[in-house]
Amino acid sequence: MRVLICDDSNAYALALQQNLETIFKDLSIEATFIVLNHLSDLKQDLEAQKADILFLDIIMDGESAIDWWLTNTFVQSPKMVLMTSVPEEAYKLSQISHALFMVKAKTDMAYLKTLVQQLIAAVAKTPSDLITVTFRGTTYTLRASEILYIESFGNNLLIHSKQETVKIRYTIRGILKKLPVCFLRIHKSYIINMNFVVRTKPNQFVLDGEIALRVNPRKFSELEAQYKKYITLL
């Protein structure tokens, strides 16, 4: 999961990043954090690549970030938390669909964790989930929500969906970085879509269609716990 923090106070942004890292680790969700201090940097980032979550200060360098957001269009918009030290500046909050809100001085770890859980659930349920992967000049476009599981052998992957199985040239480690939070690597050769898990049993995850995939016995308890944490977020 890719998380952006955009605040013209670098000190506050770094402190928030530290708290978010603690929360994501507690939730067993892998995340990359990027701190940006200017709206121009945010625009450049969002135009270049996908972000899952954005923490955005309402006032950036004296400019309304809400007005700025409403005048810009991005192909893929992240789930957003609008932050402020002056709550009266939140009067335009309703103009941004589905944005969450936090007052900096009144946000403790418990409230921040609640926000993060809501954001992760929203990201997991987002239907617009096209991802692209490129290997040696060939670009593949995949719809993550339709993938049951991914199987690897060498630099080849088998992408299994209910409709078909597609073979592409890519590495399992590389594709894992591009997948949304609903995917979990349960074996050196398998990544599963947790939205299709119907049950777990000792050393196995069973997917829709009675597809049983084996898990290393030494890691089963840890992986099952990560799956249960994910389910509680939905």
C-alpha cells in the first residue's frame, strides 16, 4: 500500500509518518510512506503513479488544498484524510466525496488507527483496480479484483481467475508490490486474494471453487492471523 502525506510542516509530516508506520505494522499491512511538502510535488506524484491513501493538510503555503483539489483531475484518486490545525477551514469539506477529517491537535493514536482502518477497508473495496506490469518491453494490464491467486515459477507467473489462467513474464516479488492490500503471500510460490478465501484449515487456505493452497506449517499461524486482521477491517 502506498501512503502519501502532504503537509507544509515537514516536522509534523514526519511525526505523522512515524505514528502511521506503527499502526500499519500493528495491523500487519505493508506500506510505503512518501512525505511531500508542496501541492506541486503532490500533483507530480499523483500524475506519475498510483497512491492508495493521502493525508492532506487543508492549508498548504497559505492556499486552500480543498480548492486546489477541486480544480485538478487525476485518473486514480487515493482515499483521503483532510487535516487541519484550524477547524473553521473545514467548511468546504463536504465538496470532496468520501473524505475523512482530522484535527491535528486532537488526533491521538486511537483515533488515527480508526481512520487508518476505515481507509484500508475503503481501498480494499474499491472496484477500479486495474494494474499494469512491464517486463522486457511487454506491458500487461490486470484487474486485481478478478484474480483468485497467483502462482510463480522462475520469472513466470500464472494469474488464476474464475474465467481463465493467464501466463505472464514477471516475478512474484515484483507483482506483490503492485497489488492492493487484499493480497497475501502465503508461500514462496503463491499469492492469494483474501477476498476469495472461504475457509482456512491447518496449513491450508481454501479459496472459492475449493482451491486448496498449501502453506508452510511454520508460518501458517502468522499468515492466518494476518488474514483474520484483514477480515476485521472490512
